[in-house]
Amino acid sequence: MKKLLYPVLLGLVLTACEAKRETASEVSVAESAAPAPASPTSEPAAELAAPAAAPTPVSQPDARAVIYHGELNMAVDDFEQASAGIHRLLQQHRVLLSTAHETRADGQHRQEMTLKIPPAEFVPFVAALSQLGHVENKDLASADVTADVLEAATTASTKQAAATAAQTQLARATTPADISRLEEQTRQLRQEQETAQARLRQLGAESTWATLTLRYFQVLPTPTPASPMPDFLPRFLTSFYWGWSLVLGLLVVLANVWPLLVLGAAGWWGWRRWKQQAPTPLD
């Protein structure tokens, strides 16, 4: 009986060991197929490893912003001919006439003009003008305001962003002190933004058109008498006018006393008539 029991127990033990090995093998296969759990420090590590975003560079202008201005004074031999040449140059160089003032006084025919010129045409236009007359003085100047334009644009953008942020905080404020502070801050930022924008517009307008003040003139000929006037002639004319004035004055006096003259003439005529009709006394 014991000889039969031992083989049976040995078979059961071998069967249990085989089942345990199969279960362990399945578990290992399942673990190898399953994805590995994420490490708690993987996300921070990835964030630290990722490169930081580069700041947005300030956009550079396509061209330099330069302000040109100047004055040109010149004398011309023929005013009308010079004016025609100047108007022809205005059309050739796309120049705008801002103001013009023409005078004829003190022996000169003068013209003063304020011109708006494209910056690229400023130098050749002034050179062409100088060929129309005799230059008396010429003052030209330029200023590079590219940095000022960038500064004004950056300031306007920064103040706008700050004002928007202050406006957002103002919408969330609850206490009167915070509301008053944020309102004042927003007002000041808006004012600074408008100032920067006005400066930017001014620089843009000045750099878009160059300004030139042009003055040109022609000396007018002085008329001279054909022959010199004798020295006695002015005195003679003066005496003639004085005598004529005396006669006119006498006529004025007679016009005031004409009734007396008429009465006196009538009385004298009546006396003569009476004397002629009166009888002559006998001796």
C-alpha cells in the first residue's frame, strides 16, 4: 500500500511545480508587454531639457529714417525765366509746393517758396536749382532719426500692453483704493502711449518729406530821366503855382463880397444917370 502511495504523491508534486512555472512565465511575459510606468520626475526633466523660447526681436526698419531740411537764396537775371525753370523742376522731381509769396518792392522782384521734397530727390533737386541763378547762400542739413523712431514705436507698444493689463486688473478690483489706483495708472499709461504715438507720427511725417525754403530775386532796373532838369525850372514851377494860388484866392474873396460889388455898381450907374438928367444951372 505504501509503495502505491509514494508514486501518486510524487506525480502531484511534479504537476504543481509545472503549473507554477507556467504561471510565472505568463506573468513575466505580461510585464514585458505592458508599458513602463511614467517616472514622477520625467515631466519636469523634459521641461528643464527643453530649450527656452527666444524673445521676439524688435523689427528693424527697412530703410533709414532721415530728416532733410535746408534754405537756398539766389539771384536770377530773368525772374520769369527762372520761375518757369523752377516749376519744371518741381514736376520732374515730384516736389510739392507748400507756400509761395511773391513781392515787388525796394527795387527787387522776389519770390519765397516752401517746398516738400521726397528724400531721395532732395540732393539732385537742390543741385538743379542752383543752376538757375547765382547762389548767395545755401544751408542744408540732415538728421538720422531711425533710433528715435524705434524708441517711439517700442514705447507706444509697451505703454499699450501695460495699459491693457491695468485695465484687466481694474475690472477685477474690488476695493475703492485699488480701483482709484488702477484708474489713475491706466490714465497715465494711455497718456504716455498717445504721446509716444504722436512723436512717432511726427517723425514719420518729417522723414517722409524733406523741407526746403527757396528764395530768389531779380534786381529791377532804376528808371533815369532822358535829360537833366535845369536848376531854375523847379523854382519857376513853384512860383507859377504860387501865383495861380494867389489868383484863385482873390476870386474866392470876390465871391464872398459880390453882393456889395453889385450894389455899388448899381448905385454908381444911378448917380451918373441922375447927374446927366439934372438941369445945368445958368450963370
